[in-house]
Amino acid sequence: MRQKLARVLGGVAIGALVFSGAACKADSGSEAGGSKAACDLKIGFFGPLTGDAAGLGIHMRNGTKLAIDQYNKDNADCKVVLSEYDSQGDPAKAPALAQQAVGDSKVVGIIGPAFSGESEVADPIFDEAGLPIITPSATRPSLSTKNWKIFHRGVGNDTSQGPAAGRYIKNVLKADKVYVVDDQSAYGAGLVDEVKKVIGSVAGEDKIQVKQTNFSAVVTKIQSSGANVLFFGGYYTEAGLLLKQLKGAGWKGTMVAGDGVNDANFIKVAGEQVAEGTILTCPCAPATAAKGTFVTDYKAAFDNAEPGTYADVSFDITKIFLEGIKAGKSSRADLLSFVNSYSGTGGATGVTYKFESNGELDPAQVLVWAFKVNAGKVVPDIEIPKS
């Protein structure tokens, strides 16, 4: 995001710019001196900030907040406001929140929704309103097949993550018996489907429910199957409880799970000893090894906390919107056009953000990492080869 897309026009008196009934002044605009950057526009973050999945959402929100705070420091006379839409990761809550966002005409871009299930019900509302979105983490492949004009994805989808997880299970763990379980969410079920395409026949499969706490029946089936690897499609709370009960029953195998489990809270739920050795995939590089000053800046801003999964992605994609605003794209339609034609390298991730016509990230930029729980921390293991 280091490209300079707009010049500062110093010493030029500019009249008030009215946007949605509010007047403001700006002194930055396009190189041609045409449209000017509007002030007090809003970028929304849409995802879980409370509830069982908040650990994932908070780091993403923090990445967005950091980008906006840095922008506002450099543009103190023409700031951007962060609006937060706490979905709790619940598709039932998403439509009302999406309507709230589109009803605020100052909201010109959305980072999110964070999860696939909420995306399926919120994105049609954003699309109807022409409100551009870039999700840092909703990975269900079908989201880009709905002909939503506003949709953009800042990471690879599950057709990259699922097969990579399958290859890790086959080629690294060399598992001969794999059991698969999903939480019936749009994300979890889709990820398991992609894994099964690679590993072929499975020792068994089952489904659980989000917020389920007793997994005794599933534990018995996994134990009886003789599986030495469990692939779980879902989020960290259920994954942690399931693994805790499995290990408590004497299971000696390894859990592999996707990015919905790739969070330090998984270790808190499962317990450090239980979680040890678990493999967690992500269509992202380690945020703790982000480029530039991102890690230092993040820790300084958030009480010395290490950046979690997708914090760096959220930071970089937020800066895409901010670059557009800086260049004078003050309407949803103009900012959408800006994002559609954008090509630039993220300062934190090093990824070249360039979107295909369906909103997917350029496939050449997609990578998948495996992480491992080691001594109470989620640490990078390997970048999984593409074949």
C-alpha cells in the first residue's frame, strides 16, 4: 500500500464539500485537481467482537483500527471514522446489522463480513446498496459466484486452503485413517468438502452444532474408527471442547483444523497440554512475521498484544479504502470502482492486492500456511506447497 495515488495540493483554499448533509473541508485531491477527499466518511468493520468467536474478530478489527488511526494522524484535518458492527459471527444477527450499515450514508466501505455464514445473508444487502466490501477472512468459495458487484476477498478461498490441508495430512502427517467433523456452518462444511476431495476415503465423518458442548457420541465414533487424524471444519470454541473430550477419552491422534480455529483462544478452551501438536491452516502468512513496522505498531497500539490471524490482512485491505478516500473517492460508487481497478502491494502482508472480476484475489498471490500449537502458542510450521 505504499503507492501514492493522490498529491497534497498545498496552499489552495478549497470550499466546503457537502456529503450526506454534512459540510467539511479537504486539502488533498486527485492529480488532475478534480474530485477532493471528503471528510468524516466511515469505514465499517463487520464481524464478531463479542461472543464465542470474538478472538478472531477482535484482531481483524484491530488491524482495521490501526490503519485508520495512522491515516487520521497524517490527515488530522480530514479524518475517517471507524464504525463497528458486532455480528458475534451469527448469521441471524447479520441482516439487521447490514441494514444499519447501508442506512448510514457516510459508510462508504466495509471490512468484512468476517465469516462465510454471515456473508451469505449480509452481502446481498450490501450489494443492493452498492456498498463495497473486502472480507479479510470469509473463505467459502461460493461467495464469489453470486454475481455480487460489491464483493472482494483479501485472501484465498477454501479451494486453496482445503486442498492444502489435505496435502498436509497426506504428505506431512502421512495419516492412513482420517476422520472428518464439521459444525454445519457455511464455512466448516465447505472446508471439509474440499479436504475430502484430496484425502479420498475417510475413516468416518460426523457433524456437530455451533455452541454444542457435549461431544461424547462423536468421541465414541472417532475412537471406534481407529483414526489417527481428525480434520475439523468450524471455529475454535467447539474445536477446543471436542479435542479436550477426545484426549480425555484417551485418543492419541492429531487434530488438523482450518483458519477458524487458528487463534490463541483455541488453546485456552482446549488446555495447553491437550492442544499441543494441533495443526491449524490459514490462507495467510504469519501475522507475527508481517513486513515493515506492522508488528511493532500493532503491539504499541494494543497493549503489547501479538497480532492474531488476519490482523495484517485487515490492515492492508483497509488501506485500500483509505487510499481511495485520499484520492477523492467519496461516494460508494466511486470507491467501488477504485477497488475494482486497484493493484498495489500491502505494507504488512507483502501481498499484491489485485481482484478478479468476481472479487477473488489474484490466484498468483494466494498461499496457505500450516501452523502448529507448540508450548502454549500457535507458531508457524511450513508454507504448504501448492502441489
